[in-house]
Amino acid sequence: MNIDEIQHRVASVADEFAQDRPARQLRRHLDPDDFRKLAEAGFLLSGVPAEQGGLWTDIQRSTRPISELLRTIARADGSVALVASMHPAVLSFWLGQSDAPAPYTEAWAAQRRLVAQTALDGCWWGTITSEPGSGGDVGKTKTLARPSGDPSLRSRAGSAYAITGQKHFGSGSGITSYMITTALPEGEELADWFFLDVREAKWDGSNGMKLTAEWDGHGMSATQSHAFAFSSYPATRMAWPGNLYAVSAVIGAFVSSLFTAVVVGVTESAVEAARASLAKKKDTLRPYEQVEWARVENEAWLIDQAYEGMLRAVEAKGAGAVLEALHGKTSIAGLAESVTQRICRVVGGGSFHRASPFGAAFEDVRALGFLRPPWGLAHDTILALTWVGTVQG
């Protein structure tokens, strides 16, 4: 399937989701059938390179079409779109870096093919990197990774480990087959990337993965972003050791674009629904309501321009568009929160219940603003990159 066919198929699935929006907004869980339908529509190919029959070519050419798939899904169900976004975002760690330096070249190429094959086999990927007290910095992990079996495997690329530590925000728990995470390899000073096969995880701790806090529905209500305690749980180290921050620099613009597309989709849907509803009584709106709605229209327009701008920046600069992508993500997150709040003010108190598309959208976009990178880390990066290359007087 090519991207046009997949976009058509995904749009059909999203239309089906939208017909059941009020009930979906009351959910506190994910429905596996939703992800089966998206997989059948071809969405999982967003995490597969073109040479293996997937959609990925490179950051410059793949960011827009994959972002648009997520924007389409988000217009119908923000929680499903967020969990779906993790799949290409996580697999871009391999997709965005086709060649590793020696001595990791062959191992990296083999692992890259392996993870893409899991997507072809119908597996969803996700992430469970966040930890209490880390401030969103994945390098500040306190989770320990010990080599499994022979200690001499410690330095081998893609080798087996066992991790022990606390993790939360495991979005898509119960849907995903694999999840990436970070941990500190025993005897080393810097954290590194690992991935977990969670298909057989029992969540009772019997095989090293214990559910410690089920997602309570605050913010994005149905993402199943559970918290877990890991105790000697099997993990595979990424086959390019020491790549923790380097990978973020390479695929950061792509990942920011994906998450932003979810924000844009949720906001667009709310604006369209509010516009249709308010048009029936436009002549009786109070002056305050008229002004607030004019601001909604202005800020919704700005969101469109910022989203298009960040995509064009990525198309022009590829991995070099990290700063532009962060400008877009943070600006759109703030504007989306303002837009959905203004909509609620104009619509009135009836918007503040979960069956309303307006109150639900407001909570969704507020939660999405904290998504990788979270607010503090995003602005730290923006400030740091702002001064790169600046001539000091």
C-alpha cells in the first residue's frame, strides 16, 4: 500500500471512530479492536523502511505524510492517536539512523531490520521511559540494567540485559508488544536505550513487571499510561551503545511533529464542532462571546500556520529543524489550550463534562502540552539552541 491508499483507509477508520465520539470520550481504557483496524488500514507501515515495504524514506520526506495520518486519527479520538503516534516515533530511533559507526555497523543494520519486521508482523511499539523525579530527562534514569548471563556480554551491541526500576507514563500499556526505555548499564556512567518485549507480561510481578498505578483518566482519559515496577525484567540493549542523546538530535524534529499533529487534530475537531453549533445562534451571542469566538478563529488560524511552518522546516532541513519543530510544538500547545478554553467559555457550562467534545478537547490538549519534550525540557532546549552560533560581543 502507498501513502495515499493508507491515508484513505485510515480516514475511513477515523470516520467510524468519530461516529461514536460521545461514548469514546467517557472511556478510561483502550479498545484493542481500534488498533486492529488501524493495523489493517496499513498504519503500522509508518514504522517500516521503504526497502522492507514500509512508508519510511527519510525525515524530510516522511514527516508530513505520517504526521497527517495522526492528525486524521486525532480528529476522531485523541487517546488512540496519541498511542498510535508512539509507534513511528519509537521506531524512528532506528529508521532515522540507517548507518552506525564501526564496530556497531552490522549489528545495528541487523537490529534495524529486526524491529521493522516486528511491525510487519503486526506489533505495536510504545515507550515507557519516564520516571518519577527525572523531570522528563531520560538520561536521569535510576533504573539499573545488568547483563544477563555471561558478564562479558556487557559491551556487546544488542546484548541481553535485565532491568530493575520504577517507570510511569507507559502509554498504550496492554496494546503495545514492545516498549523502549532507558536504564543505566551496570558499571557504566551514562544511561542508554533498551527495548522490552511485553507481549507475555503478566503485570502481577511474576515475570518481573508489576503494575503499580493504573492510569486514572486525568488529562487524556484513555491512553492506559500505566506505571510499573520492573524487577530483573528482560531487556535488549540498542545495538548502537552510547547513542542516548545523539538519537534525540537526529529524530527530534520528526517526533515533535508527530505529537504536534495529534494536538492539531484534536483542536481542529473541536473548532469545527463549535463553529457548527454556534452558527445556529450567532445573532444572539453576547459581545463577550463574540470577542472570544473571534479570538478562537485567530488562534486556530495561527495553529494552522505554525503546523505548516514546522513541517516545511523539516522538509527543508531534516534533522536540522529541531529548533523550528520545538517552536512549533510549544507554540501550538499553548495556542490549542487557549482555543479550547475560549470555546468552553463561549459554549458555556455544558462544555464541562466528558461527553462534551469541548471539555474533552480542552483536557486532551492540556495533557499533550506535557508530552515529549515536556514544557521545562522543551524550553531549556529552545534557549540553548537559540544561542548556538551567536556571535558574542
